[in-house]
Amino acid sequence: GQQLNQSPQSMFIQEGEDVSMNCTSSSIFNTWLWYKQDPGEGPVLLIALYKAGELTSNGRLTAQFGITRKDSFLNISASIPSDVGIYFCAGQLGSSNTGKLIFGQGTTLQVKP
Amino acid sequence: NAGVTQTPKFRILKIGQSMTLQCTQDMNHNYMYWYRQDPGMGLKLIYYSVGAGITDKGEVPNGYNVSRSTTEDFPLRLELAAPSQTSVYFCASSSPTLSSYEQYFGPGTRLTVT
């Protein structure tokens, strides 16, 4: 099936550092979403992107919909301990009217105080 | 609004047993989904539904069944549990009247089959 390649797989950073992660595919996506999952919880939507080139912020988080429509990026500025968790990208192919998404494998973020 | 709720939170099954994972949403969303999450593997779609009475297979449907008799409920049935079904299961919903791609997730059911 279709795949999203998410990198890096894991990150261990110092509190206060900036973080970057990305998702790529060989296919064109119409929508990109970024989710965060805390331990033992379900994923929570952080940012949704709907247009190529779109840049959207949510507090210290900024995400971009790549111009080629085959990739997306998430940046976290000035990380804090509560940023710890797994970050997933998700994309929607074509003009599906079912709302189905394809998910990346996730980036596990650990922040050292 | 409670959003998406799932029960039970944890369950241990013996091989061959059956069970139903419950999912309910109170957001009047037409679209609902079941995923399983294995370590390091992201989320895999099991089944989905675009409305009451309509269901369809996702990427990994074998060993599961679903029904959608109401807008609110979307139970997932395991008939003959196998160790390969040990996983964390998430239910999600979305609305075609807003953005149908913004899915909202429940807290998950952690299932172990031994």
C-alpha cells in the first residue's frame, strides 16, 4: 500500500532546542496533518494543511505543506519537557470522499530538562 | 462533549476467544474508523464507515468485523482471537461537513492475546 516515510525515527534533545521532523512520499497528497500522541493516549491533532506551500503555526509549532505536495515538515521551537511524545504525520490521497488517511511511522521525541 | 470514547481500556484474551471493542462519539460525525497501532509501525486502518449502515475494509481487515447501526456507535468485533491481534486499537471519527480529513481519536484499547 501507500507509504509515508517519516524521519527521524527518534530524537533526544535538550530542553530549549528547536526540533525539525519531516514526512515524504512518492505520491502526491492533497492534505497533510500532524498529530501528537502522549504515552497511553490517543493521537491529538496539532495542525492541518490543505494547500501546497501553506505554512501554519500553532503556538511553538509550525508546519509546512511542501510545494511538490509530496512532503511536509513540522518544527517545534524552544522545546519543553511536555513536548515529549510520538509525532505522526498523516496524508490524504486524491479526492477521496471517505476521509481516509495514511499515517507515517512516527517520530519519538524525548526532551532532557 | 466527551468526544470519542472507547471501552474497555485494557483486555487480556485467550487464543480463540471473542470480544467486542466499543466506540462511541457524540460529535454527530458521519465518518468513523478503526485503527491498530503496533510498536514503531504507525497506525493501520482496519475498517471504516461513512455513515450508518455503510462499512468498508481498510488495509488490515482480516480477523475483524464491524457494524454501524447508529451514527454514534461503531463496534469492532474479534471472533477468534490470535496472538497477532495483540495491539493497541484506536477508534476515530471525522465530519464531512467540516474537514473530513481531521480525524479525532479515542483513548485506545490495549489488547493482549495469549
